Amino acid sequence: MTEAMLRHGAKAAIISRSQDKLDKAAEEMRKEIGAEVLAIAADVRKPEDIIKAVELTIEKFGRIDILVNGAAGNFLSAIETLSYRAFRTVIEIDLIGTFNTSKACFPHLKKSKGVVINVSANLHYQATLYQSHAMAAKAGVDALTRAMALEWGPHQIRVNGVTPGPIGETVGFAKLRPADVSKEHITREMPLQRVGKIRDIEYATLYLASDASNFVTGTILLVDGGDALRKSFILPYPESVLNPSDSSPKKIGAKL
């Protein structure tokens, strides 16, 4: 998303917890695109971090026109093996992080009559096995998107969501796809008979950030090839559910 906007003339502040990774990414974008990129280490769960990041962004660029909330955490885990901390952490990163960053940017978005784009997921459109944490978080993000659009509309701030489906070129696609479910199987189950490409999300983001969507706010834009119409990730039930005689739940995902 950042690279797409940079290619269209934007300047960017990128935020994550690892300064080393940020510096590497920023340098690559500077060399490849020749754009201005500010790398700021911050934790979206901490309001003080985000407030400082916004201050640094204003010091560098003088304004904020577009905010993309894309921080997320996900993994596969059955509810009975999901730790309390892991569930809370995903909510904090996805939902509370979106709130923290949006609130901190509001005064500057009000001045610029800016745009907020919240990255969501289609997991909660139909219940998805082993994704209770992400479902709850992204359902909250979608609700927050609509609330922000309603409240901030009079300030001429547009707020929309973009919801990617399976994107084959990403780490998340490989990480969240069970080992026994092939890419070919997922492709066959997709209405458009293909998984998404990074450019599909880039195009959607550019649309929502541009004047082409000037009368669009409070919308959650599905960019999933129809995946939400017919779920591709058909996961098996855990053995502890199918075989009640086995009293110990099987772990199928990592804990945070």
C-alpha cells in the first residue's frame, strides 16, 4: 500500500515496532521509488507511542492527508487452546491500535479534510474455524470504521475499510493456510478462480485514498474475489471435537 501511494507522489511515515526492519524497508523504497519515507518505531497499542509518531510526522511533513491503519496479528488457534493473553493481544493490535492511531491523527485529518483507510478481513462475514480472535478484532474494526465515518463526516474526513481476501504473494497466505489445503484447492473454490495479488489491494487503496471515491465514506470495500460468498478455507474440526473420548484439546496454533 505504501509503495503504491509513493509511486503516485505521496510522502510517507511508516510505523512498526522494529526500527531495524523499518529502516530497511524505508531505504528500499527510497532507492526504488525516490520518495521521502520517514521510519518511526512505535507500538500502536500504546497511545503515547502513537502521539509521538504523529508529532514526528508533522515535524517532517507538516500535514497528514491519508491514514492507513494496517497493523494486525493473526494465527490459527482453537478457542479452547487460545490463551487469554493471545486473544487480548490481537484485539489490542487490530482494534485498539486502529482507534489509537485514528484519534491521534484526527486534528490533522480535520485540517486537511483527509482520508482514513482501515484494513479489515472477511473472516467474520461467515464464521471461520480457528479465527475467533481475528474475527472479533476485525468485526470491531468494521464497526469503528462506520462510527468514525458517521462522526467525522461533518469535518469532511472520509473513513472507509478495505477487506483483502486470500492474497497469494503474502506471508500471511502461507502462514494461515493449513498444510493439507493447497493453493490449487483454494483457487478452485474462488468465484474468480484465482487468489488475489498485492496489486489488487494497491488499486483498491489508491481508489479509496483518491478523489475518485470523493463521495464514498463508511464503506467496507471487499477485495476478495468473491471469497466471502463461498469460503475457501475449509478447515477440519479438531479431533477433540470429533472424538469426545479424547479429553485433551489438540493445539493447532501458536500462542502469543
